[in-house]
Amino acid sequence: MDTTNHLNSELKGTKVFERDSVKTVMFASMIGTAIEFFDFYAYGTAAAAYFPKVFFPEVTPAIATILSLLTFGVAFIARPLGSFVFGHFGDKIGRKRTLVVSLLLMGISTVLIGLLPSYATLGLTAVLLLCTCRFVQGIGLGGEWSGAALVATENAPANKRALYGAFPELGAPLGFFLSNGLFFLLESFLTPAQMLSYGWRVPFLASSVLVLVGFWVRERMQETPLFRLAQEKNEVTKSPLKVVFKTSWRQIIQGTFIVSVTYTLFYTLATWSLTYATAKLGFTNQEYLFMLMGSIVVFAALIVLSSKLADTWGRKRTLMISSTALVIFAFLFPYLLQGQRNFVSVSLFLVIGFVLMGIAFGPVGALLPELFSTKVRYSGSGIAYNLAAIVGAAFTPTIATWLAENWGIRSVGIYLAVMAVACLVSLVTIKETKLIDFSK
């Protein structure tokens, strides 16, 4: 245990609480979000490439793809429910115990997806079971990110809170790389028929390894110093949901639209574009996954860089720069997705997109928790983050697919631009949070 870490400036003059080492904080906050994004990427890839044939074989390919991507949105609908439940207990009994339960719920439901029978075996019942597992997965996910962000930021020195907040954010590229890397290897060694038969199940079953590691780490970590301080001062609320909606409803709305654009951008890049590139641009699934994995390294690097900038420049300025750039990118990227098998232009689309994604996503790990007081921080940041998942991501692949089919690819750019403008408007309405007293 590292007892030499200095406490945040917010804790001066108060009881000194022992805190976990930087390595423990980093791993405990990152492992859960890595599993979260691993699961979601695995599902997104399977929903785009395999589920249309596994669970919807009796309709046309276009309809099957849309139905498959709709099941992708089921978990997003469940996530706010998870944020209510886990936010309540996270603000009432602590971050640690709540995070352990959310991890197990999320992990078990993911493994069960890998064990489901196909439509050919159980018919419509198989689809219902898929949606049920996806819904339960979403409830677990609803408590994950916000709790992980609090473990990171409530253990952070005041001048490095955005950098520490990047720890759970780095779970996104890590989970993406592991998930798509596994799909890439499977598709390299298995035939398409084998992938449809059993290969798609392997990533879901393999996530059990990450869950066991995450459970072990989180069982060993301590409660965060700021929550223990709130307990010491008897400032833990018995009804955090009631309090957060009464006192912080404006921050919930602001946080929702600040985060929404990152979801829209990510699932446009990682899920919709995979479907579009394999159906319209002549790429194989394996080729496109390889390009995605290359661009995800850029995503990880920019998360760290933008978080450091947010500690220097402020969260608001950094995010306003990224949102403005996103509006420009939204109108230009359709020109990069032209012709057949143009590796250069498509790689440019992915790299630029993930550069902007990293800049937009990095500072959020600090900004969202900073919008709320300690006594409702888990609830408030969780509700905003998961409402953003519905607004920005739940049906992004489906909407983008429909827009491209009916109005052309430029309409997908307009959709992304609208979300970026909504983020800009929300950023204009908030004050800079870099120097707030985070212990209150």
C-alpha cells in the first residue's frame, strides 16, 4: 500500500485517510471499463457480422442487420436503470462494494450470451434470451463507468484529477483492442462457417477471464478517501436519487449532452462503419478489423494527452476544441468513404476520427464527477453518462444504417454534426470545473 501519496488540496485540515497506490487505482478503475468495452465491442462486432444469420435468418439481409443492431440498443435502454440502482448504493454504502457487484452482473450476463442457442435451435425464444441477457448486461454496465471514474478521481491529487480520470477511459481502447484482436485471430484461423457455428461465441466466453481478474483486484482495494471523509463528517445521504434530481438536474442534462457525442462518434467509427465498409466498400471483415485495431492505438494515446491538457488548460476549453473539430470532421468524412477498397482514405477516416474521439473522451473522466457533490456523485455522473449512452449510442448503428440507405452517407455526417453542436451548447452553459473543491 502506498501511504506516501499526498492528499488532495481539498483534504487539508481534515483527517488523513490511507489510500491505494497509483497502480491499484489505475488497475481497479481500468479493468472494469476494459471489460465493459470488451463486451460491447464483442457484441457490436457480432451484431454487425454474425447475429443477422445466427438469430435472424428468415428475413432479408438488410432487415436482419437492422434487427440485429436493434438488439445492440437493448443494453443502452437498461443502463439508466443500472445507474439508478448502483448510483443509489454507491452514494449510500460506498464505491467499492457497488463496483464489485456491477462487475459480476455485467460479466455473468456476457458469458451467458456466448452460451445461447441459435434461432435454428430455439426459434424466437433464442432472440428473447439474447435480449434478456443484453438487458441484464446493461444494468450491470449502468453502475460501472461512474464508479470506476470515482475510484480514480477521488484518489487523485487535485492537480492531476483529469489524468487519473483517464485511467477508466483507457479501458475503452484496451477492451476494443482485446475484443477485435480476438475476432481478428479467430477469423484468421476459422472458416466463415465455423465462425457462424461457434467462433463468434469465443470472445463472450473469454471475457470470464477478465471478470475473475477484475473481481480479485476490486476485492483488494479500499474505499475512496473522499467517500470515507463524507462518512466521517456524516454527509452521506440516505436518498441520493431524490437529492440528485432535486439539486443537480441541470448538471445531469449538461453532462448527458457533453458525453453523447463521444458515443455517437465511437459507434459510427467502430460499428456502423464496419457494416458499411464490408457491405459497400468491398472490405472483408478481417481487413477492416485490422485497420480498426491500428487506429485504436491513436485513440489511447490521445486520451492520455487530452487529459494532461485538461489538467493544464481546463476541461471546458479542451472539450470545446474537440467538439468544434468534430463538426468539421462530420461534414468531411463522407468524402473519405468513397470508391472500392481504398485503404488509404478509409485509414485516414479512422485515424482522424479516433484522434478526435480521444480528445473528446479523455477529459470526461474528470469533468462528469466534478459536476456533482460527493454525496450524489455516483448517482449524478452515472445517470448522465448512461443517459448519454441512450441519446448518443443506443441506436446509432441502426440510425446511421437507415440514413445511409435512404439519404446517402452525407446524412450520417449531418447526424454526427448535430450531436457535436449539442455538446458545444452544453459546454457553453457550464463553468470550468478544474479548480473546484472536490471534497464537497
